[in-house]
Amino acid sequence: MSNMEHKTTLSGDTSTSIEDYLEAILVLGRRTGASVRVTDVSAYLGVSKPSVSAAAKKLATAGLVEHERYGAIRLTKEGRQGALRVAARHELLLRFLVEVLGVEQATAEEDACRLEHFLSEETVDRLHEFVGFLTDGADPEDKGPMGFEAFMAAGKTHADLLERWRCEALLEEGGESSQ
């Protein structure tokens, strides 16, 4: 099997579904501003309620969520941090696919969901810098591979780019919820 199939996720589990569940809980909590229930996650991910219940139990055992049977699912501090990392990767990939490559939004959403789990931190960091270079303040005449190398060599970075995007998204949503 390829190296990509064995990528370890933030929880140490080889299954990307753990990250999908964390991200879904985060997104749903922000969207509704209310507690997230098994039914909500089931509908959002298109999986069965028993699958969500089993995943919630696994996430709770790993200390990533708090969940009582038939109750709401809440991210723990560690779970929220992991969910935010996955969501930030998703947003970076989505923006790259749509704004840089011109991929149609629906296709870009699907592709970002797949890619967010398998890229190394090095690749994500470099992609982050490249997207920042292309979208934030580089002289249009300097955009391109050689311009990017000069941009990086000059010590310019966009370390705050994802946080800025996150803040913009929160402002559009009307603020951050407790999830």
C-alpha cells in the first residue's frame, strides 16, 4: 500500500474518519451555535447514526470529545485544537484550488476534504506560503515560481494567513461559538 494510505492523523489513528468527525463537530457547532448531536453529524457526513455513536465513543476514549449516550457531543480542548488544524488545512486547500487553480467550488470542496488528511506539515507550510504569496501583496509582475523563490528568500512569510482567513470566516458567521 502507498505511504498515503498509512498517513497517521492527529490522533495517531490511521483512519482519516477521526479527523472528519472532529471537523464535522466543529463546523456544526459553529453553524448552529448549539450542541451537536449524533443525528446532526450523521446527516452532515452522510453516515449512519450507529457509526457516529461508535466514533463518538472512540473520540471520547481518546479524550477528543465529551459525549454521554443520547447526549450532545462537545469537543475537548485537545479535540478542538485538532479540529481547528484540520479545518485550517481544508480552508487553505479550498482557497488554493478555487482562487489559484480556478477549480469549481463544489469540486474544490470534495478535493479539499480528501487532500486535507494526507499532506505532510512541510507541504502544507509551503503551500500556505505560496498561496499567501499569490493572494496577499506580491507585485503581480513577480508572481510565478521565480518570484516566489525571491519572495521567500527575502524572508517574507504569511504565517498569519490561515488565522486571518479563520477570523474573516468567523466575522462572516457572526462570531465564534463554543464548539
